[in-house]
Amino acid sequence: MKSLGRKAITVFLSGMLVGLPVLASSPRGLVGIAQGKGTIQINGQPFGGQASLFSGDRILTGEASPLTVISSPAERFRFEPGTSAEVARENQANVVRLDVGTVEFRTAGATKTLLPNGVTVQPASRTVTLAQVSRLANGMSKVAVYKGWVEVADAT
């Protein structure tokens, strides 16, 4: 009986290890694992509660539906209800291209937000930063910093 159980575990683990290179070599970079409830769309499709997010994915959260993305223990961000954005993985950093709405991030330096007007909001150092960036429908933006420092830079 023990031998049959060991064989089953060995086969299961072997199957998992065979799949790892395929996951690691995805043509689009893995941004993180998304978790949320309510009316959320990823790339125009209904969101099922938990899924992997990849570079280039578009997020749309409903009026009462936040979405949290965990990239690593030190990197996480949350799309508040009513947010439209795109996520990317560039140069080992998470990039949120915020169209409208609010994103809150906790980062040790590897997450930044880009606004349509060319403004970038990113941590000013590699220390833990907790900040919130909002883009209003009228084109105005707000930045709130709860811990650490951020750099707000204009591309022009």
C-alpha cells in the first residue's frame, strides 16, 4: 500500500516539475496572482475570483469590486472599485498604467504607476512604501503617501 502511494506522489510531482519550464518561459511576464470578488473583468472576460496576471493584461473593476494583486511578499497592489488599468512587467518591476480609478500599492521598490499624461509615480527608495494614486474622470490626478516617499516625475 505504501509503495502505491509513493508511486502516485512521484508521478504527481514529476508531472508538476515537467510543467515548470513552460510556466517560467511564458512570452508575457508574470505580474502576480490576482484575487477579488464581484464584477471584475480581465481582458474583457469575467474574472473567476483568482487568476495569474500577465504583462499586457487589462483590468476593469466594478463599482463595488476591488482586486488585489500579490507579486511577491514585498510587492502587492490593489485596484479599487471603478478602476480601469493595464499591468506590465518591465525591467523586473510591476508597472500599472492607470486610465481611471485608484490603485494602492505596497512596494519595496518594484512597483510604479504611469498616468496617461506621462506622469510616473514610483518609490523614491528601496524602503517599504505604501501609496495611493488616483486618476479622476476629469483628468486630474491625486497621490497620497502613507509610508515612505514617492517620486512624481513628468516625462516631458
